[in-house]
Amino acid sequence: MTVPNTPAGSTPGPDPFAPPFPPQPPVRAKRPPLGPELRIGAVIVLAGAVLGVVLGLLWLWLAPRVGYAVQDDHILYRDPEGEELIGAVGVFSLLGLALGLLTALGAFLWTRGRGGGIAVAVGLAVGGLLGSVIAWQLGTHLGATPDLRAHALSVGNGGTFDGPLELTAKGALMVWPMTAMILLLALSATFGKREPDRPPYWEAPEPLHPGPAQPGPLHPGPAQPGPVQPGPVQGPPPAE
């Protein structure tokens, strides 16, 4: 746009109604590399498997056993109204609850600086479930034999023995991973790393690489007279 009354040969300044800078193309956020995420998830799963061995040994040590007695070639319960089976499930659930809290807190503190990620949640879920299965199988195999008849023959008539360790409620296997997931979600929502808020849409972004300032007025100044063109000089009109 040309400003009126602009002297010939002068360079007009920038358009005052034009935007202050050209629009910049949108910048796509860089995705983090996949290798570190997989390593973090694998370490958490491996830690869950190791802690599963600890859980199995603790369950074998603390869980109550069902007692049996041999009388007249019959295998009878020592306490028909006992709650050893429920107690074994309860001990397994409480140990899984404690390990779920421990693993979630440790994983959150370890990955808090980098913002966590889906690998932490998946690692806790898979590691907790794997550790629970390992503990269940380890406790049942290291305990007494499930063959009650062979055990009764070994102790003889009038003898007593403890039965095998059993996990009658398989839902206890989910206590560890569920506890870890819930605690991780709560910790991430309360103390997790926050991303900076984006500016509102009505605010124009600043130029990434500002160019050199262009000379010229932003607003047109007063009109200046042009050069006088030579021509015949006219005198006063003749007197009548």
C-alpha cells in the first residue's frame, strides 16, 4: 500500500496494518526414545520377580496350616472349625499389599525426575502379577506334600501332621499389582512432574529468529512539497 503525498523516489515503510512477524509453522513435540522406556519397564518387572521369591518365603513362614490327625486309618481335621485356609489367603493378601505399596513408591521416586511414563505403570502391573504367581507357586511347592494319604502312612495311626499350603482365593494374586497401580496414580497426580501451561490461543507467539530492523517510519509523516518545475513567468495583467 502506497501512502498518499509520498515524495517520488522515497521507499515506503512497512505496512502498519501488517502482522509484526510472519506466522511460524507449528513445532511438533519430539517423542522420547523407546529404548530407555523399555529398559525401565524391564528393570521394574525383574524387581517384581525377585520380590516374588521373598513374598513366597514369607508366606510359607507366616501362613497357618490346616492340621490333620490319623485315627483308625482315617484322616480327620484336628480343628474342624478352624480358619486356616482363610488365614493363608489373608496373609498372602497383606504381604501383597505391602509389596505393592513398596514397589509403587520406589518406582515413583526413581522415575520422578523424568516424568514417569507408561513403562512404569506397565512394569508395575506385570511385575506385581508375576511376583504374586511366583510366590504362590513357591509357597505351595516348598510346603508339605499335597498327598495326604502318603503323609498319613508316614506318621502312622494316632499321628498328626500339617497339610499343604493352599491359596483357595486366586483373586489374592491381584492385590499386589492393583495396589501398585492405585498408589502410582495417586502419587503421579499429587507430586508428579508438571508440564508448562500453553499460552492462550489469542496470544501471538514470539518469533523464533527475529530479522534485522527495517528502516522507515511506521506511520506516514506530513506531505512534503515536490521540486518546482521550470516554466514561463507570467507578469501582471495589462492595465486597461
